[in-house]
Amino acid sequence: MKRSIKVLSVVLILSIVGTGYYFFQDTRDPYIKDVDHSVPEEMIPQFREISFDFFHNFDPKQSLPLVGSCLIDIDDDGTDEVFIGGGHNQKDVLYQYKNGDFEDISDIVNLPEKFGAVTHGAVSFDLDEDGYTDLLLARDDGVWLMKNNDGKFTPNQIQVPLNDSSIPVSFSLGDVNRDGFTDIFVCNYVPLTEKKKQRVFNDENYGASSLLLLNNGNNTFRNVTKNYGLDYTHNTYQAVMVDLDDDHWLDLVVAYDTGETRTYRNLEGQQFIPMANPLTGRFAFPMGIGVGDFNNDEKIDLFFTNSGSSVPKSIAKGDLEDEQQLVLQWLLFRNEGGFQFTDISEEAKVADFEFAWGCVLEDFNLDGRQDLAVAENSIKFPPHRAFKLPCRFLLQKEDGTFAAVEQQAGLVNRNYALTPLTSDFNDDGYPDLVYVNLNGPVRAFLNEGGDHNYLKVKLVESGGNAGTKATLQMKDGKKLSDVYIIGEGLSADQTNTMTFGLGKATDVSSLVITYPSGQRDTLMEPEINETYVFPSSEFSILN
């Protein structure tokens, strides 16, 4: 008997040690052993943390593990403010960068009390096109428009036909049918009261139903989900509207949790049809979506976070059958044109990382190549209480691969991060970074900058501009491009300013702005280290 107890004790100890070692290894860079994977020190931007005095409160019995956030230039002074959704019985907040820190201006702008509602998602946009940028919020009590009246918010609830199994968690905005009015794709998830199943792939009756709402022209909306071919019962974290095939119609990318990542082609504003991509017919846990032209070929590429190496496949597979393929790695889809995508995750060295949420593509060191910031850690995953992941900051190297440098850059964030937000708060050209953390502090980091040049393009946040693409033609023949979308990250929205890193280059041949309508603005030989506002007949410069 004593021997049996001894053997069981040894087995238990070895099991605990083995489990601990597994999750400790999960926090390390999976590519660290690659000989050619180091990054020159001079390439790595340095960040300095500054004050952001807000701590998000999360009650697991009251809400889903999500927190809405976005960037909004409420006073149109060229510098973004940061909106953070409050938790249960916690007020939403708006912070302004001032005198080297972030200050709470929530009361000044009249952000209202919420009476217990939790804000799961947020985007900023001038929905009523009165010249002031509004807030659109996804809450557990519905969809709310915080109308901006010259710097003061007034709440208005938008009527959305949600069923009992759906609550809104995020949005993507754009003019789907090019009628001049902003439409909304509402990503929905099952409410906490119905979230009893885990890792459900095959039950067609379980999950929420996301919605496509067309604007009637007066900021009332009609549900056209079924007519547009988007009627699908599946929980959804995020979606983006972006023109993937350069036909001037906004397509739709949807990250269905425990499902396929679907890429829908917009058929001239009348219908969406699913197009094949590398995840078609396979299953995953796609959560965050990053959008950009990471390889500078003028085609918009897509990046998706996933559960990664943190969860063994034997546990993650849920109700999948043996013949059904589960993909856990991070995914980078290179756009080949004509709605053809190639999964280059392994080639780019981004595949083998761990559990992640929101993400964003941005050129943080202004070298002309987009990098990746990725939020990590799940408050619902017990191992992350003891072994928190660092949140990855991946610099893109000259060979097109990415390398994790969060430690060297001063960007380690061992919190339950939902998404990164990035904007140039101190107006030095270099993008800064804010991590929005669930049940923890918001952490803000200023990019210490360097001597690289840049050019910034700011889009007016009105209906016809969502999905606008900007392309820089350099004197050496190189081209840089990016796209303005609403809803990148996770339950979040980034800045309406695109930043192009020029490195040491001092001359730009042209800047071309292509709107979703197909119209173009062209500026020859723009000045470097300036911010240009579009649309503008005079190509205004923000000083």
C-alpha cells in the first residue's frame, strides 16, 4: 500500500513538473534557436512606459471576457484620444495625451453612466456626417451610438434585431453598396447565460448570428444578412471590410470562432459570396485580424491570431471528427491577387507562437516594413495565471521574416491583454503603443523614435472613406501601401491615420489616394515628415 502511494506521488509530481515545464516553454520564443533569427540592435525601437491611470474591472459572472476600445480624435486636433470600455458597473472612459501622460477627460466629454452594462466593443466614425467623430459601442444591452456634439457625447441606442442567443461584441464599418451611407457588420457572440459548451465546431444550432445592417440614410438600419448570403450561426469575434481584389467594392473577412476564417467577395453591393482561402474546409480559433500590405506589393494581406501552441490539439479539437483538420497556429495570408491567398506563416516565422487575441500591423521603426504587435493571455485559461505570456512584438526583417523583440524593445506586457492600439501621440512620426488589458491596468508606451523619415495620411472619417487605400511611389522605384479600415484589433478600432516609414529616404515621387468609389487623388512630390489630410482639394497639411 505504501509503495502504491509512493508511486502515485512520484507520478503526480512528475505530472505537475511536466505540465509546468510545458507552459513555461510556451512563454519562450519558438524561433530563438534559429541561427539567422537575431535582429540588429539598431533596428529595434525603444519604448518608454508613461502613466495611464485606469484599471479595468472584470466580473466573470457578469460578462464575457472582452473589453471594447478604440482611438478617436474627438477635437480634430490631429492627436488621438483613447476610449476604453468599462467593466461591470464601471464607467467607460476617454483619455487624452497631454504633457507627457494620459489624462482622464471622461466627465469633460459627458461620457454617461452605464447602469451595469458592459462595453464589449467600440469603433469611432462620423456616422451622421456632421463633421464630428462619434463612438459606436457594442454592449451587453445592445448597440449604442455616442453622438459627438462638438466635443460632448449624447447617447442614442440603435435598434438592432438581435436574437436571444446573440449579443454584440465588435463592428466593422463601410459603405457596402456605395450609396453614400455607412453600413455596419455586427459581430455577435452567445451571452454568458448560454455559454455552456466549449470548443463546439459541428453543432450548427449553437452560437450567435452576426448581422449585416444597411443604412437607410438616416442612421436607421435594415437587416440584410440573409439576402446578402451571410446568414450563418457561429460565434464571431471580429470582422473587417476591405477591398481585397481591387475592384472598388468592400469585401468582408470574418473570424468565426471554432470555425473557418471566411473571405467573402462583394458582388457590386448586391451580395457576398464565400471565396476559398487557406483555411477553407479546416477549423481554427481565429480571434484577432491584422490588415496591411506587409510585403509592399500593393495587395492587402491578412494576419490572424489563434490559440497557438498553448492548448494541446487533443484538448482543443472539441467535437471535431478525426478526419476534420484543426489548425492552431497563427496565420499570415499573402494576397496573390484575384482573391487568391497563400499561407506563408511558417515561411515568415509567425506560425508557432502561443495563444493570442487582438493584433495590429504597423511600421514601428519606420524602416518601410510593417511589423506586428499581438495581445496575449486568456483570463479563462488557468495556466495563464501562473505562466503569463509576454505579448509579442514582432519586427519584420529585410528577408520578410518576423522576429520577437518585445523584451529588447521594453514592451513586455504580462497581463490579460485584449488588443494593442497604436497611434503617434507625441507627434514625432514614430507610432506609440497602448495595451488594453482585461481585469488589469491599461499600459501606454511611447516610442522613443530615431532619425527615420515618414509620411502620414489622415482620412476624414466619413462614409465614403472607409476602405481607402494610400500608395506611395518612392524615387528608387519602391512602393508602399496601406488601407484605412474600421475595426482592426479585437473589439477595437485603430487610428484613421496611416503612417509610412521612409527610412533614410528623403524624396517621394507621388502619393495616390484611391477611394472605394474608384476616384483618386494624386499628390506629386509630397513633402516628407508631414501629415496630409484626405479628401481635400488643397491636400491640407496638419502642422
